[in-house]
Amino acid sequence: MLTQPQKLFYDQNGYLLVEDILTPDQLSKLQDITYRYIDASRTVSESNDIYDLDAGHSAQTPKLTRIKLPHKQDPYFWEVLVNSRVTQVLTDLLGPNTTLLTSKLNTKAPGGGAAVEWHQDWAFYPHTNDDLLAFGIMLEDVTPDNGPLMVIPESHRGPVLSHHANGVFCGAVDPDDPDFHIDRAVTLTGKAGSMTVHHARTLHGSAPNISDRARMILFYEIAKADAWPILGSGSYFHGLGQTRFWQDLQDRTITGAPVLEPRVEAVPVRMPLPPAPDSSSIFKTQKTGGAKSAFSNSNASM
Ligand SMILES: O=C(O)CCC(=O)C(=O)O
């Protein structure tokens, strides 16, 4: 599916934009399911296992930061991952054996949808090697004013920056860190049905949504199956115990099979500990961990 120049671009820059990754039918099915979930959130008044609510959420005006683990909410989110052009891109970039780490549908509501402060996914979940990436499928058009994903090219080959503040893991880099070069940021906009790819070590973030349209990106975060998670990160599967972990791993296997011999490489690791007071989502981690905001003069707010 990907051309050699596209693969080379990803390898060198740590990100890629792929247009028309979905067929019109796949896109419209995903949109329908998503809008059904957003509509159903009208009866919800506190964040729960499905929804992360944004400030100002109400029955009249649903405002979500996120639908959590969409592949567990509706089987179609899993179907698209295992049987579509998305799967082909995955195989092109990570080979035949891959494991889903998490999924999330960040819905950035119109008129304020929260910023995601700059971070490296790797800081949240270090592994034995860094063959990890995130796909971001745009379910609506992403434009400069609705909070597009921004990335820093080539940062996947640079240092893993500190994501700590006030003695806890706050899930964001300090905007004043001398290794954080925001002047090099690239903004990834595109039509609904396009997909971004970013490496787990690529620095990325996104501004608030100041438009009157939702910015809906469906993220899948994925590891090559020989990259094994290092105990102590925030992923739910660290708490499952061996038998349930094994079952869960089968359920998260996207392509091929689990690989029982981890490939251990000399990758830079700084454990995301101690956790922020509320580490139930990146929004909560950044807010309660006291992350400094790169998008305003104040602390991260939600
Ligand atoms: O929604 C976004 O713009 C970025 C999301 C992200 O980086 C994350 O949830 O880790």
C-alpha cells in the first residue's frame, strides 16, 4: 500500500500523512457509530469507562474530549483495524506481527475542545524496543482552526524529554525545555478519511479547537509484537495478572501472533512514575500533574 518514498519519509521524519485510507462506506459507518455514541453521552454527567467529558458538557450540548477504547465499544472499530487499507499500512511499517496497545477517539468539541500538550507517547509506555506507532484516522475534516495534530519532524531520533513536573509524571514536556523545538512543528491537516502516522517517540501535541466544527480523530496505538511493555506504565493490562494478560494479548493481536522472545534494544527509558493524582487519561494526567501549557500562559486546563 505505501510506496518506498512514503516508507522512507516515515523512517526519516517520524510521521506520515496518508490520504484516502478509508473507503467512503467505511468512513460513513465510522461516523454514524461515533455520532451515536456522542448522542448517547447526553445522559452522562461524569467521565466513566466510555466517555471522558470536556468542560461544559451537558445534555443539551454534549462535549467530549474522548470516547475511550472505541475498539471495545463497537466491533466495527476493530474490523477497520484488522481488515482494511489501515492493516496494509501497518504491515508495511511494522511487519507481520502487531499488537494494539490502546485506541481512543479524541472528539475535540467545537468552541474550545481541550488542547493536548506536547508529549512523546513513549514516555507513557516504554517498551523493550521502540517499533511502536500511532495511527490517527480523521473522521471529519481537520483544518488549522479545529485543533489539528502537530508533530516535530525527526524528534523520534532525538532524546526522550522529561515529562515530569512537581515530582510527578505530568504527561507533557516543559515548553521551555531547550530540546523542545516548537519552531520546527508541522501541522497535519486533511480530509475526513485521511490518516496520520506518528512514531511513539515523535513529539506531538494539538491546540484547542477554536472552530465551530468537531475535530474527530480515531487513534490506534500499536507495537510490533516483539516490543514488550516495561512494567510500571499506566496501561490497564499491567494490572490483569498473568492469565488475563495472556487472554487480553490475544484479543489485542491485530496481525500475526504474539512474539514470546522480546527484542531488547538500548532505547532511552524514563519511567512515568510517580503517577499524577489522576492518570485516567492524558487530559487528566496533564491537568492534575500540573503540566505547563505550550498553548497559553497558564497551566493546562480542561
Ligand atoms: O488528540 C490529539 O490531538 C492528540 C492525542 C494524543 O496525542 C494522545 O491522546 O496521546
